[in-house]
Amino acid sequence: MQVKSRHHLRSDAVSELEDTLSDQLGVTPDGDTYERVEFEDTDWEVILIDGEPQVSYFDEQPFLTVRGANAYEPSQRVVTVDSGAISFVSDGADVMRPGITEATDDIASDDLVLIAEESHGKVLAIGRARVDGADMVGDEGKVVDSLHHVGDDLYEFAG
């Protein structure tokens, strides 16, 4: 991915970002430097926190990347999948109801969510919920659209 522009965030933008992530996910990023990176051939924008791509914008909404989620271990907006779903989710597949073991109640339809595996709680992907958290566990149907996953270009980007 070719970098189009890169600049440091002002302190008010950092505060706004931290407040948003605290409200959404119950985490507060802790870094000395915050840089916004835009790319040539994609709509992705990334916030590097101390050089690590920990936040990205999905449809203009800031949200943790897979790396950021694993650095801060959020407890809100989490969809947990069983071991049988790990390889599919890690390859960028959308999440189906049968693979979900639980979802936090704070998830509303159309929210950005973290998709974690049940054994170690590691986040594998970021997605957009199609249904509320209370309606995610079940026998059939696609309930989360995958937006970013382990091994994709955003995950592999090194600031």
C-alpha cells in the first residue's frame, strides 16, 4: 500500500479519538505520538499510535484495527467465534451464526464489532454487525460482514 499523506494529529483530535474509543469499546489508547496515514489506492485511513497501526477509519468511523484490539483487549462490541470458525474469519470470511458462541449485549445492528476467538480471546477481524448482539447466536444466517482481518493489507502495513 502506497502512502499518500502522513501527518501528526493535533491534541484536540487525539482527545476526540480517545473519547470515541472509550465510549465504543471501553479502552483508552495510550501513546506519545499519533499520526494519520492516508493511502493512494484505498479508502483506508490509519492512525499510527507510537508507530503501530492501531486505529483505522471504516466508513469514516474510527475503530480499532486487529492489532489495536489485541493491544488493548476491549470488552465491548465483541463477537466470539468457536475454533471451527477461526480459519474462515482469519481469511476474511463473513461471520455466520453457527460459528458464534457469544456476543456482547451492547452491539446494535450496523455497529462496528471485534471478532475474537474463544480459546485465547485474540481478535481475528473487524466487522459490521447485521443484527443486534442478542440475535447473533443461532443456527443459520450471516450476521457480521468482515471489513478487516489478520493477514490483510491493513494488518500487514507497518508504519
